[in-house]
Amino acid sequence: MNGIEVYGGLEAQYIGKHHRHEPRENQCTSALVKHIKAPVHLVWSLVRRFDQPQKYKPFISRCVVKEDFGIGSVREVNVKSGLPATTSTERLEFLDDDEHILGIKIVGGDHRLMNYSSIMTVHPIFIDGRPGTMVIESFVVDVPEGNTEDETRCFVQALIRCNLKSLADVSERMAMQDRTEPIINY
């Protein structure tokens, strides 16, 4: 996978198993890993909410799901000002509550992320002897005309890093408040 940071052991195993994108010409791909000091069920309860990404994604101000929640559902998200977009239309491609895998594809919007597809996986680990979570997010996207592969990869990685940091902050705050039960029942 081009653009992947060098990961060892467990990270590399999960990336190889769940994050296999096959980029075409003029596309780039990458995977990012974040360790979170909160139990996996709590982190997954946030990640799996395709209908409420604004719970942890700081650039989303509003989300509306157009039909019943499930595979194939489409959401319209409004993006906060300051980014080169105001809307994004995204489809839920994959959701596995047992394996903790979420896949989405951007299918429209006023941005330059064409043919964008991402996979997020959530894995239990121990951090400092306590239950924690490893989150991996990978993507593949077209390189827009006028941009290089590296510029595109760096832009998307910056967005994902921000989202993963926010996910960690929200999850760890909930864990510290002793709210370790999932926020939804599924």
C-alpha cells in the first residue's frame, strides 16, 4: 500500500487483513493508526454511528440520513466553514458489529474527494495495563487535477488524524466519566 506509515506486529496484521485497497492509476491510498485509552465497546459505539458522525468528527456540523439506517444508507453531511467544501454525500458500504468494521464511500458533494472510500476498524488492546482500543482508518481516493499524489495523501491524512484525535478525546473523556456503557443499544 503506497503512503502507508511503517507499522509493526499487530497493526500490520490488521492492515493486511482489513485495509486492502487496490488503487487505480491516479489514485492514492494510506492507513493511519490511533491508540485510544478507552474500552473498545465505547469507541465502537461512536464509530458505528454512521448517522451521527458529528459526535466525534469536528468538521461536521450536521448529518441527515435519507432512509432507514443500514448497509446502503446515504447520509448528507454539512461541513463547517474553513474547509474547501460545504457538503458531502456518503454511503454506508459495510458495517460489522462483531468484527468492528465500518466502510463508507463518498458519492457526491461540493469537494474534490472523488472516488473516496474508507475503512475503519476498531480493535481491543491493552494500554498501560488497562483496556484500550486501536483504531485503524484507511482510504483510497482520486488525485485531483492540479494536485500531486503526495499533496492529496497529506490532505486526507491531516483530516483523518484530526478526526482520530477527536475520537480519542471524546472516548477518553467518556471513559474517565465512568460512562463505559455503549451510548446506543445494537
